[in-house]
Amino acid sequence: MEHKVKPSPRLEPLAASHSPELKENFEAVAKNLGFVPNSLLIMQRKPKLVKALSQLLGAIWDPQGEVDRGFKRLVAHVAS
């Protein structure tokens, strides 16, 4: 039996203004990264997903955290 692999659908990023309810989430990410990644602009089709990821990123990049911010950036760079 032959199994054909279907290509993944390609979704275009939506403009950040597409979901006004996510404005604060996008601003927080842009403050930390300097930009809003296309992955979030694509994920905004599911606003709950963006909100959950924003909470996770907020916890990771919390300035009160114990791990040095520079080290976090290094780990993020290597992992990406």
C-alpha cells in the first residue's frame, strides 16, 4: 500500500491589526523581541492560542526571573 504525503497548507500571516483583541499581546512580544514573528501573525486565526503563548513567553521573559536575560536570548537563538 502506497502512502502519499500531502504537503502542509501554507497560511499567510495576517496583519497585526486583523485581531484588535490581540493588540496588547503583539505589543508585549514586540517589546521583548523587537518584532512580531510571523508565527504569531499566523496563529491569530486562533486567538486563544496567541493568548496562551503570550502568557508562556511572559513567564519565560519575566525580568524578575532567576536566569540572566542574555543567557535566555542565547538559548532562544540556539534553539531556533
